[in-house]
Amino acid sequence: LGAVRYTGVAAAPFRQEQHRRTLPPGQEETVTMTVAYGEYGPHLGEQDALKLTVAGAVEETGQVVAKELRVRLQTPELTLTV
């Protein structure tokens, strides 16, 4: 998991996890990863996005499957009533 600058340049990853799963053909499994603001906040500028890259391999063939997801976070609007 790392930041991607608004220019498209990727920053160094700030978090890496490795999960090993063996799944029968046609099966699915969900792996959840929670990332708190305190962990990603220092790495993001106003126009940046988070980039998550996931990869898997088929043991029998060595075929690799990879997926990349970019998430652009928006700062919520703040309304003050005095």
C-alpha cells in the first residue's frame, strides 16, 4: 500500500502484508485490511491517491495474476455554525 502523487508517480510503499491462501477452483475468499488515517495521512498530499496492489499465483502453472486499485480520498466539508 502506498501513495500515488497527482502526477501519477508512485511514492515508496508504507505498508506491505503477505497472506497465503489455497483455494479450490471457482472459490472466492475475502481478505480485509484496515488502514487508519494515522498510518496513511502522513504520506498523502491533497491531490494524491492510495494505491493497493494485490498479486496471486497458480501453484501448478506458475501463472501470476495481479490487480491494482487506486482510491482517491476526499476531505469532508466542514460547516461551522457560530
